[in-house]
Amino acid sequence: DAKTTQPPSMDCAEGRAANLPCNHSTISGNEYVYWYRQIHSQGPQYIIHGLKNNETNEMASLIITEDRKSSTLILPHATLRDTAVYYCIVRVDMNNNAGNMLTFGGGTRLMVKP
Amino acid sequence: EADIYQTPRYLVIGTGKKITLECSQTMGHDKMYWYQQDPGMELHLIHYSYGVNSTEKGDLSSESTVSRIRTEHFPLTLESARPSHTSQYLCASSEGWAGELFFGEGSRLTVL
């Protein structure tokens, strides 16, 4: 799986949009971009994933550049409860690939401030 | 809300004791996983399972063992706990190898 690079920490004001970047310059054509978050050492929580089109759900939006070498997770109106470590992961999404495990890196520690 | 449960949430135990961390899911998922995470550090995969009667070692070597006798149950055992085993252990499951992983809330183990 391709390696990802994320800033170790970011701050965001409550109510503002939080934009979390991720670089994955060695991503291959069949690798998806996944985002998870972990709030205060609880189990990680799935947020969103995509291949090349931008995606949006009730939690966040995922913007993937045209060359797919980077992406941005957007929390449109950050709240204090969004304070967490956010992980960007790339992997091949194949149900017949037994070696296809999620590999978590260091992530970005997002601090939402009042 | 994910239907995956871990017990105990917290355990403090003395060196040399045998411990079992329980993990159960009610989603009928075939694939289950154990991750280990030290405070403030990355998650590391230590065990996973394809389904009943299958277990595999993960990326990080661990002295723990696992079993998968029933689809919904994936316990982790340490035969003789040591202080170096102090960590948080997170269980997860998924329907297939692709897609979303559902995590439990974790078991925080302290070995004195």
C-alpha cells in the first residue's frame, strides 16, 4: 500500500471548516483513499473513502486532486467533538486480497478550539 | 453505531498472570482483527482472521495468541503477562477485506 504523509497537528476554530491534507504521491491506480478518526484513544471511526471523484457524506467531504497524489478531508463546521487524530490511509479495495490490511500511520492531531 | 464489543475495558494485573481479552461482534462479519496501540503512538496490526478456524499473524510480532471458534467471537490471550504487554488492544471486524472496518472501544491493559 502507498505511504501517506500528514501534518502531525493542526488547530481549527470552532464553527470554521477544518481542512486536513494528505499526500500520497506513490498511490497506484487501483488504490482508494480512506479517512478514519480516533477520539481520545477510542477505537478508530470510519469517516469517508474515495477513488478519484470527490465524495461527501454526513460527516465530511473528501477532495482528491486530479493526479490523485494528494487529498483533503473537509469538516465543514468543526465542533469541539471533532477534536481527534485523523488518519489518511490508501489501500487496494479488493475483497479477494487477504493481505489488504489497513495500515495506520501517525495521523494528524486536530484540535478544535472555542 | 457499530455492534462490536470488547471486555474488559480496563484491566490491571500482575506479572505472570494469564489474561484473555474478549471481542464479540453481532454483524456476522467474517474478517476480524486485533490492533495494538501504545499511548500517543500508531496502531499496529497483531492478528487477523479470515473466518472460523483461521488465524494469522499481523505486521507487528506479538506474544499473544488468538482463536476463532465462532464467527462472532475473536478472543486474544496472553499466557503470562509482562509489563511490556501494557498497551491498548483494539478489536475490529469487516464484512470483507475491502471497505469499512468497525472498531470496538478497546481494552486498556496494565501489567504491574
